[in-house]
Amino acid sequence: MSDPGAWLTPGEAEALWLSLKTGLAGTALSLPPGIVVAWVLARRNFPGKIILDGLVHLPLVLPPVVTGYLLLVLFGHGGAMGQFLERTFGLVVAFNWKGAALASAVMGFPLLVRAIRLAFEAVDPKLEAAARTLGASPADVFMSVTLPLITPGLIAGALLGFARALGEFGATITFVANIPGETQTLPLALYSALQVPGGGIDAARFVILSLVLAIAALGASEYFARAMRRRIGVAT
């Protein structure tokens, strides 16, 4: 049992660090494809678009344990992607923190894409068209016009994905198990505390720590989104 007077016990600090590490890594992993997918869904019409949209949002409606099982089948030691990564790059993601980051990326991906997609849809195409008539290349238009305008949504999406990653439990424990010091993030540490007789104090501390992190992430999302809107002159 932890000392109630201690700020952070070693176990809490370890779980906090793993949560932050996997959350940040998962967000960084999902951000580039998230921007591409959000742009495709916002700006392109094509056969099968509704299927792509459904696949993107599938982790929101599937039980997280199912998502974790599918990740284990694909990226486990016997899975096709797992064997490819191990043979090609020497990278093993099952049952370590990299797998926890992958699970976080998958579970937070729908929220990230949705926020960025809404940002793309809010950009007036006439502004981009005007830049093209002035001779700007598509890449220049994106970097100088589109990207600054979608930055509030991009930041909000990244922070929402990060906040979702902090609370990830089902997919993580199914894919990478609950290994202290390796995959035991805050939700998994809370689960472990609840399995121990007299672990109520430890569980309460993990709950408080999780709440503080989640509120901080959501608050940062709103703060940065408002700051970027003010910077580009969009009314809040």
C-alpha cells in the first residue's frame, strides 16, 4: 500500500511515465496518417468513402477488447505484420510499451481524425483557389494557407487523441498485457490496485492522478485552439 502522504510513489511515477510516453508516442504515430485521412474525407468524393469513414470510426464502436485482440492477431509474434516488422526492422511491438503506444494510437485515431476533418471543412476553398491563381503550387497552398487555418483543429485533435490514449485500457491489456514497468499505464495500475485487498487508497490515488491528467489535456486542447483562432483572426 502506498503512503497517503507521499506525492508520488515509485509505482505511481512509473505508471505516470508510461502513460505519458505511450500517449505521446501514440499521438505522434497517428498524427501524419490522421491528417491525410482527414483531408481525404473532407475534400474528396469517391466510391467507398463511406466504408473508409466507417473503418476510421470502428474503434469507437467496437469493444476495446476486440480491437486489442485484432492488434494481437496482426502484430503479435505470429501475426503477419508482427513478423514483417520483426524480420525487416527488428521491431517487436507485442507485450511491450511500443505495443501500448500502438493501441493508444488506434483508439485515439477516430477522435483525432474527426477534429482535423472538421478543421479542413471549415477552410473556405476560395482562399486556396485564390492562392493557386497567384501561382502557388498545391504544396505551397497547403503550407501557407491551409495548414495555418487548420492548426487549431490539428492541435485540438492531437490533444483529444492524447487524452483518449491516457484512458486506454481494454485494447492495451489484451494486446500487451499488464506488465509493471513495461506496459502498466495508469488505467492498468488502477485495475491492479483494485485486485489487491485493502488497495482502495492506491486506487483512489490513481483515479485522482488520471483525472488531473485528463482535465489538463482537455484544458490544453481548448486553450491552444482558442489561442490559434485568435492568432489567425477567427472569432471564438
